[in-house]
Amino acid sequence: EKDEPGEEVQVTHRELLELMCRLGDTLKRQGVKQGDRVTIYMPLCPLAVASMLACAHIRAVHAVVFAGFSAESLADRIWD
């Protein structure tokens, strides 16, 4: 669900799987491999969920950070 009531996005399992596979392939083409660290900075949405699953699928360690942090706090979270 989005922030506004009544605004929701529905994704089927197949759509989520296809998106996850495409994102995983994109990450691999960019050189991300097992054990690498990836920080995901985006609002909670189907794309963010697929990104987390793609990282897990290629065995890259991922962390999720959201907007609303100061630049310093965000840098600290990414570094951690």
C-alpha cells in the first residue's frame, strides 16, 4: 500500500519473480557477486521488495535505508 488510502499496487508472484530475476541479472552485469554489499535506497514498493529478493538470490548482502535521514545519518547507516 502507498501512503494515500486506496492507492495500492498488486503484484502477482510471477511478476515479482520476473522482476527479481531481471534485477539480479542487472546486478550481476554491474559486477555484484556473492558476498558483496548492496545498499537499497528507495521507498517501500514492489521494486524495493524485488531488489531485496534479487540481492538475496545472488547472495549479496543488502541493507535497506529510507529517506528522512540526514546526509550524515544516511552515510553512517550505509557504512555500517
